[in-house]
Amino acid sequence: MKFNGVSIKKYNRIFYWIFRKLFKFLCGVQADIYVQNFDHVHIGKNVRIASGASIIARDHKIENPDEYEKWQDVYIGDYCWISANSVILPGVKLGPHTVVGAGSIVTKSFPNGHCVIVGNPAKKIKDID
């Protein structure tokens, strides 16, 4: 995982636990964020992620739920805001200054950024300057 420009490659579970505790201590709220695999999630600088958000980098195969698809990296650009209970699916690339509305399911990329996306599946509803 690349978080605020710093790469984290080892000790995913330990880092996740420390991240949650530190977030709660600094911000005073519980960080109930689910990241499936830190090696395949790249988060830019000054990204805000609300409680209940999920970032998923791999899914089950439709033919056989006991098997998994290949890993697909997820990229979240600088200054993005991922609202509460949003889900970002494998292979999605969000450009800088993208706002994901609460409860949205992001199934496709918005690489240009500077927009507000909402819904299931997420669609662009507004451009941001």
C-alpha cells in the first residue's frame, strides 16, 4: 500500500491495526475501513476516508466462489474524499480531487478526477474546479 506517498509492503495486519489505533487516537473516531490487501492499494496524499469504506483489490470467480480472480491494483489520487460506506472495486483508478458520495459503489475508473461521483454504480454528477 502506498499511503500519503509512503510505501508499506510488509506486515499488513500489524500496520492496519496500528493505523486504526493511531487514527482513533488522533481523530477521536473509530476507523472502520476495510482494505483487502495493502500491496495492491495505492493512496495519494491528503486522502480522506470515512468509516465503513471498503477498498477491494481482488474478487471471487463467478464460476467458482472458492477461487479468486487475479489482483488488480486500486489507485486513489491526491486530495480525494471517500465518504462513509463507499466501496471501491478492483482495478479502479480515481484521479486527484475526486469525491465519492456516501454508500457509492465505484465499479469503473475516473482517472481525470476533479469530480463528484455517487450511486450504484457510481456516476459523475458534478465537476470540481
